[in-house]
Amino acid sequence: MADRVMPRHRALAALSAGIGLTLLLTSCGSGISGHGDDKPIVGLVTKTNDNPFYVKMREGAQKKARQLGVDLRTFAGKGQADNDSQVKAIENLVAAGAKGILITPADSGAIIPAIERARKAGVMVVALDSPTEPASAVDATFATDNRLAGRMIGKWAKARMDGKRPKIALLDLSSEQVKVDVLRDQGFLEGFGVDVRNPNRIGDERDSRVVGHEVTDANEEGGRDAMEKLLQKNGSINLVYTINEPTAAGAYQAIKAAGKQKDITIVSVDGGCPGVKNVAGGVIGATSMQFPVKMAADGLAAVVAHTKDGGKDSGSSGQGFTNTGVSLITDTPVSGLDSQKSDWGLRHCWG
């Protein structure tokens, strides 16, 4: 699964059914609906319910919601770019009287009208992981600096490729130019020293070192299929950027099947425990670790603080971006770039 700023609110998350939605019903109140108590309703709307990153975020939100006394209701879309399900989730939460909504936007622009309607209804809206466009469309953003995360693995890869002629494959999320996808991809290329031309668009660079881009839907199967296509296109690939670690795991399957595992270096972003284990096992050379539990916990706390302040009208401009941190994880550190070993990563993965 971005350059951002700083809010002083905290958020909650929740779960409820929606037409066309993948429903994940979880409640921190007494009973499923939370009716009959005074706990504030807060929604957590993620891109999917099966990606390990969002699973961990949801678990962190549920734990924080219990601590804060929040009725958390969680929704997820049916895919990384499923905006329609997220719109329906927001509408359901507003109708249920939610005080706050935490969302990882599938489409940073298309979700804006639904967010605007929620804020006009007095609901505090907080973006997690991915910024909206514009960022001021929400009350606050808690997320990784994804461009920085990309730059870190790009700089590491450049140092590790010293003396080799790089042939780079990039395994992205989708063809929709999703904000988090753009930030990581372009950050990686910038860190490696490639002129990206338009830093807000994937794929317009003109550099012979870049073999090509393929989309993966940020999952293992997509990573494997995309890597197979790129290896068929150019068998001399020796460096692979992946949008996340499940994609990296799939890419490695294709690389190993082609007998090229000793010739190709993979870099990624996520910092999940399975991904860090793949760093330790030599599958991934380096990854940039994010902290989704912190994103969810800080977002929930912001909503609760907002509610205690009286939950005043949420129609003012957004409060900005809070960087929840990023750490480079690798067992082959390079000079001039701060990093942590995989044993540290396993103690802190996605905390």
C-alpha cells in the first residue's frame, strides 16, 4: 500500500453492511449494532478486507476502539480501486449517525463528493495511508510519506547495483494512477536517479534502464503474472520494484521459476511480518516499513478528541498531514542510508 502533514484529531472505525460492499461486521459496543449505548459510531473504510496491510490496520483500529469506548464499524471495497463500495460505505455510516469516518481512499479524487457530503453532515473524515486530492478534502491525514518510502528503496537499489547495468521492471498497483501507486513508483525512480518527467504520473519516463511497468492489483497472483510478462519482454531484468510485499512474493515465484533468483534484486514497500521474513530469507533485498496500526490508532484518537470537543461542524478546511513514519529494512545496508536489519523489523512489523 505519500507526502503529508499534521492533524490533531483521532479516529474510529466500524462495520456494517452495504449493497455491493464486502461486509466485515465487527462491533466494539454491546451487541453487533451498538444500539442502546452512548458509544460514538466511527467507521473504518479500507480498500479491501483481505490485503494483510488492511487486516492489520483493522485489528489495530479494533483494539484502539475498545480502549477508547468507540462503536467501530468496518467496511471494505472489493478491490484496490473500488470507489463505488467506499461511497456506499460512507453513505451508510452517515445514515447511521457516525461521528467520524477513517478511510483509505481507493480513488483519491473520485471519493471527494462523498466525503464532502459527510463533512457537511458534521462527520469528521480522516484519510489513512493514502491522501485525498486535494488533501484539504478531509479533516486530517495519517499516513506514510510514500514518496519518501519509494526514494529510500530507490537509493538502496542504486547503491547495490553499483557497477551493473540496471534493467528495471516496475510492478505497480493499477492503471488508474492511484495516488499511493504514483508516489511509491515515482519516489523509487527518483531515488534511483531516473528523470521521471511528470512526478505525478506513472510511466512517462524516457530512460533505457526502465524495461517496463505492469499492474498487479497489489497481490501475489498479480505480481507473479506481471513478472512473467516482463521477463518474456526482456530476460535481462536485474532489478524489480514492487508496490507492496505480496506483489514481491508473487514476482519472486516467477523469477524462481525462470531460474533467475540469483540475478534479480527485488525491492518493495510495506514492512509486514511476512515481507520482513522475505527480507531475512533473501527474497526481498530491501523494503520500506510502514506503521498501519499507528495510522488507525492516531486517526481514532483524533475523532474521539473531536467528539469530546463537541463535534463542531466538519466543513472547515483539512487539518493537514501527519507522517506516521517509515523505516528501511534490509540485511545488506549501504553507506549513507539509515536502515534496520530484519530482526529489528520482525519485532516492529506494522506496529
